[in-house]
Amino acid sequence: MAPQHETQPAAGHAVYAISVAAELAGIGVQTLRLYEQHGLLTPARSAGGTRRYSGADLARLARITTLTSEGVNLTAVARILELEDTVARLREQLRSSQQPPHTP
């Protein structure tokens, strides 16, 4: 019998139910819903409307829980995440602009 290899879904592939995401993050489901209400997370939705979280969502959730555990309020967390997202986007743009053009 061949060994089974555990693989994790791609970071952007939304597969985790809200209860699993909350458990992995070490928080309650209601807290996760609160974060969504504050616009800190936007999980994908199944055809039936069920929330589905991705690995990227879990990474963002880990950042949120770190900030809140340090005493940062949710309004400030939202601003911090917005700034971090902007910095990441600008870095990617800079990286893309510095790559030499491909020649056929």
C-alpha cells in the first residue's frame, strides 16, 4: 500500500467551515462573526450561503488575533490590516516593475 501524503489546500481555496476556522484560530464562532461584521475578514460563500474560509483567511485571522491580544481595538485592527495590504500591494507592484521584460 502506497503511503498517503497529506496536502493542504491552496491558500486561496476556501474549504474551512466557520467552526473549523474558529477552532484553528483558537477563538469562538461568535468572535469570528464579529470580525466579519467589522470587515476584517470576508470569507467565500458556498452556493447555499455557508461561510468558507481559506488558508489566506486563516493567516489573516492569526494576524487579527495577535493584534487584539496585544490590546488593539477592532477599528485600529482594520486600519492596520488596510495599511499592511497596501504595503504588500505596492511591494508587488515594485517587484513586477523591476523584472526585465520577457522576450519571445
